[in-house]
Amino acid sequence: MALLATPEVTATALRLIDLHKTYQGREPVHALRGVSLDLLAGSVTAVVGQSGSGKSTLLHCAAGLDTPSRGAVVVGGHDLTVLRADDLTRFRREHVGFVFQAYNLIGHLTARENIRLPLVLAGRDVDRAWEGALLEFLGVTDLVERLPGELSGGQAQRIAIARALITRPAVVFADEPTGALDSATGAAVLQVLRDSARELGQTVIVVTHDAEVAATADRVVVLADGLVVDRLESPTAEQVTARLLKKGR
Ligand code: ADP
Ligand code: MG
């Protein structure tokens, strides 16, 4: 499967078309009610919205971690929503990176072992030149022999970002990556993600409820009740806050 082989991907890396997600239960929950977004390569998009507005659901559906009830997720001309489970797993392993709020580093592995884990799982060799450049770029070269318990929150999240980028993914998904950090450290971590997106032509999607963090993105998408209710181009933190506080749609 030659995902990402077509040139059009370099312009629009990821296209979300009319995504719907309904969680079935005693009362069905309509978490996404028709979300369409085009995400450009080399750009950072922040998704903001109140708790329960559908941010995590959107991220999980876009990343192929969950299946939308309706709609398409198109990468390189391929619709992920129709892939078989094993093809989807391979796609994620080869083309997608994840950064989580809780870092999810493995405690008994050194930082370097954590960073290399996705390569080990995929049976791929370590590109030492790339690894070195990435560590340098993230400012963590001197930390790689440490265990996660010996790192500050900001350092741990940089290691987690190195782990997400070591496979050179086309798309990086981050769900509240700065949620456990203070605002200044969070903004610095986001800055690193944005620089790497520019440098590597990656598409980055960050879910956050922090206006400072969102303001470091190229574009901010505002979700409410499972719908995109606004898009802000290079907004200031004040503009994001004002939009989040605005009543109704
Ligand atoms: P956010 O990340 O913006 O807080 P979520 O995407 O987590 O929002 O949730 C959107 C809506 O879907 C909420 O009403 C939430 O309760 C519901 N929801 C999320 N996950 C599930 C699930 N696995 N089963 C049922 N309802 C869910
Ligand atoms: Mg969430």
C-alpha cells in the first residue's frame, strides 16, 4: 500500500469529510455531527472547545484509533475508514505519531529506549543521523540515558515528542499534550512541535483547552457540540479566549 506516495498529499495532507460519530448506549451520544477539515502539510492546527465538545473523538477518528459512524478520513487519496484493521495498524505505525497528555513513557526504559520503541515495534533500523538531529533539535541530547522518573514534565514531554517523530510520521496527533505542564512550559513544547512541522513538512493536530497553547498554532478550529463553529487564522491568545467565552454559536 503506497500511502502518501501521491504528490497531492504535500498540499493537503489530511482531509476530514463530514465526520459523524455517534456513541451507542442507552442514550446515543452524537459526539461529532458533521465535521469537515482540510489540514495542510507543514501546518499546525489547534482544536479547542469546551469539555465534551468532541475534541478527543475528532482526534481519535482522524488518527484511525476510532471509526467514525459516517464520513471519510482521506490521506494520500486513501480513505482510512474503509481500511482493514491490519492495514490501518500498518498505516498508523508508518505514517502517524502520537503525543499524549500523560507522556506514556515506559518507566523502566531509558529515554533513548523509549524514543526508539516505535522503530523496534515496527522492526525498523535506527537512523542514527536522524535520531541525533532530532535529539539536538528538541534539546534532549544530554537526557537520553535517564529514566522517565528522572525527568521534569517539560523534559518528559520532549522525549515523548522525540518518540512520536522518530519514525518521521506525516501526521502528528497530540491530545492535550501540555495538559500536565504549566502554561509557559506548555507553550515552549508547542513551539517545538510547530518548528518540527515546518522543518519536516509535517501536519500537526493539537487538541488543547489552553488559549496560550492554541495561539502558537497556525490555525485554530473551534468545536462546539460536535460541530466546527469557527476557524481563526493565527489568532492571539486573547482572541482564542474571547471566542471560547462567547455564548452560543
Ligand atoms: P472532549 O475531548 O472535547 O472533551 P469527547 O470527544 O471526549 O470531548 O466527548 C464528546 C462527547 O462524547 C461527550 O458527550 C462524551 O461524554 C461522549 N463520549 C466520548 N467518548 C465516549 C464513549 N466511549 N462512549 C460514550 N460516549 C462518549
Ligand atoms: Mg478530550
